[in-house]
Amino acid sequence: MKLKDLTFKGGVNVPHHKELTEKLPLERAMEPEIVAIPLHQHTGAPCEPLVKVGDTVKVGQKIGESQAFVSAPVHSSISGTVKSITPMAIPTGLTVNCVVIESDGKNEIHESVKPKGSLEELSSKEIIGIIKEAGITGMGGAGFPTHVKLSPPSDKKIDTIIINGAECEPYLTADHRLMVEEPKKIVFGLKAIMKAVGAEKGIIGIESNKPNAIEALMDASKNEKNITIISLRPKYPQGDEKRLINVTLGRIVPSGGLPMDVGAVVSNISTTKAIAEAIIEGKPLYERAVTITGSGIKEPKNLIVKIGTSFKDVIEQCGGFNEGAPGKIIMGGPMMGLSQYTIEVPVIKGSGGILVLTEEEAKPIPMGPCIRCGRCVDVCPVNLQPLYLSNYSLRGKFDKTEKFHVLDCVECGSCSYVCPAKRPLAESIRVAKREIIAKRKKAK
Ligand code: SF4
Ligand code: SF4
């Protein structure tokens, strides 16, 4: 292990609020009576249903697939009967086709769920095939299909895989618990990714405020000479993949570039564990670790939740809301999470947390004029000038924001967090990014 805590330029020290759940072991959530499994919960093409109303399905059975390369199949998380295939709201804000399945209470596992062989025997192509068939996507939020990430063009040589154990978002502790409770699977998953892309080196970067996770992974990797555990100084957004690459390898991903441009691939903890399970048990991605937390929740927990379970059911298992109406419900953490207008949405592959804030905590603070203090510029980890980008975006001058590299913004929210005038910096910058991306798509 590298003993010195490493960090990057910019960023913010945010209150962690992890004490609510960091010591609570993962528990299995109650079996849902009904699930709504979205056919589009990833970046890329939506899936077409492989089942129809009235069909019976089993746990792990593939129920949706697309022929497009950038897509990921979806699987049933329970056994039961397909009741409907219908458009429903999902936590990303989209309305997509969902396969609604009523449980038969048997939890029968599909025949396709069986071990896929030893890592030594599997070829790189076979590992990528298993990951694709298991429907594994980035579980840290973006939902990019993992088999695509692990298939770089032949001219991009990957030498290092970095596992993101920072979990720098306040409140969230699901990855922390996985590192403590499933370290062997994480090391196995890392070795599988290394073999899949032919990388010689593996790194697991963990913020130093998780000493038990560092200890567990050091122990699990003690016989792996190509794997290093690196302790990182706690700072937000330490888990951003470009910051991690810079901190752990000293490499800088160029503007508009990808980690593969500097020989690296970054994978999230939950994703890495899902890869291990896909190989060892043949288990597709149909459940995940979720932190349910915040002052608005009666009994915060870390739960293993079946994909498609409603937020409402999960919140009820945590004792429901505390006194009074919740002020804000967020999928993910407070910095990069997505606000929800309803709890009638299903847990998806990217749902690492459900955060409930009280009305008092969520009260909007009135916005004032920019006082040109420069704090937003100081904290931006990408060296952008948020005040100008936001100003252009609010005036609809999206072309100008493009010239100032708005697409390099990682949407970390650090600028909004420090702004004394409470300007909607990250929010307006996000709008500019969406507008530019939509314009580029239209031009194609
Ligand atoms: S401009 Fe983007 S990357 Fe920079 S601090 Fe704001 S949200 Fe983060
Ligand atoms: S932090 Fe807020 S007030 Fe200060 S320069 Fe940036 S936008 Fe203006």
C-alpha cells in the first residue's frame, strides 16, 4: 500500500454524514411482491422485451435485450408472472417501458444461472462475453455498459485498471460495506477486468477515512503482486475517474478524452463485485447494494435490493419517513444525485442510494448576484470557470460555453456547493452540456 494520502487540485471538503450507516452491515431486503424492471436503465439503446404478458419467469432469466453494441440486457430479479409491459417513470427522470412481474414467492433460479468457469481457463473474449450477457453496467451512476468499456479500439493499450473505492459522495456507504464484507469478490473482479483487457497492473483507491475497507482489501490482495491498494485523502470528488487516474497514476486525461487515452480503465466497486459474481456464480445483475439514509428516514440501512423494487417498498422497510413530509428525495448522494418527484419508481442498476432530506434541510436558499469571489474557479477540479459558463448558459449562449470546454465538466457540483451567492452553477452548466450534446446528435 502507498501510505501517503494522495489527492488532486481543487475539490471541496464536504460533511460526510456517513455515520448513519457506515457501521451497518448489508442486509437482504424483503422479497418484493411485485417488480417493475425497466428495459432501458443504461447508456445506449433500449432493450426489446423477450417475454410477453402471461409468461412465467425465473430469477436471473433474461427478459430484455438489444442487438445494438452499446446496450445491456436486463434480467428478472424474481420468479413469477409477467403482468404487463408498460411505460413507467424511472429515477433517471425518463419514462421507459418496464416489465412488471408479480412474484410467485418461490424465488426459483433460472437454469442459465450457473458458474462460468475458472478465471485461469477463461479467455479475455469469454470474460467480456460473460459480462455482456450478465447485463453489467457502471453502477456508480452513468450506467455505461461495462462490456463496451472493456472493448477499447486495438490502438488503445490499457496497462492499468483502477477500482474506485473512494465513495466520496456524502451519506453513501454501500460500496464501503461491500469492501469490508466482500473484499475477495472485489479482488477477483479486478483480476477478471485485468485479464479481459490485458492490463498488467491493478489499483484499488480508497479514501483513508475507511480504514477497515483498506485493511480488508489489503488482506484479500496480499498474494496478488500486481495489485496495489492506495490510500486517498478524503476530498470530494475524489471518486471522479479522471481525478483518480491523475492521483494514482500521475496521468492527465486530455480535454474531451477518455481514460483509455491514457491507458487506464476505472471501475466502480459494485460493478467489480457484479463481475465476480457473473463469473463465479453465473449471476446476472438483478440486485444491488443500496444505502437508504438521511435525516428524513426512520431507520437508515444498507440493503441488498432486487432491481425493480419500488423506492416506496424499500423506504417502508426502513421504517418510513420521519415526522412530517420529506423535503427532498434523491437517488444517489446530495452532490450528484437525482431528485425524485415520486417514490413510485423502481430501483435500477445505478441506484446506489436513496437519500431523504427533511424540509428544513431541503429549504431553498435565495440566490443573489455573483460577487466575483472566484471560489467556484478555485474548487473546480477540471479547471473550468463555472461563473462564466453558468452565465452564458443562463443567457442561452451555449456555443460560447462550448468554447470554454463545458463538456469537460464532470457535474460534480463543487462550484454550486461553495458559491456564497447560491448561484445555480452546476445546474445551468448541465443544461448547456445537454443542449450541446443534443445539437451534435441532431447534426449527425
Ligand atoms: S464546473 Fe463542473 S466540474 Fe467544475 S466544479 Fe462545477 S460541476 Fe464540478
Ligand atoms: S462562487 Fe458564486 S459568487 Fe463567487 S465567483 Fe463563483 S458564481 Fe460568483
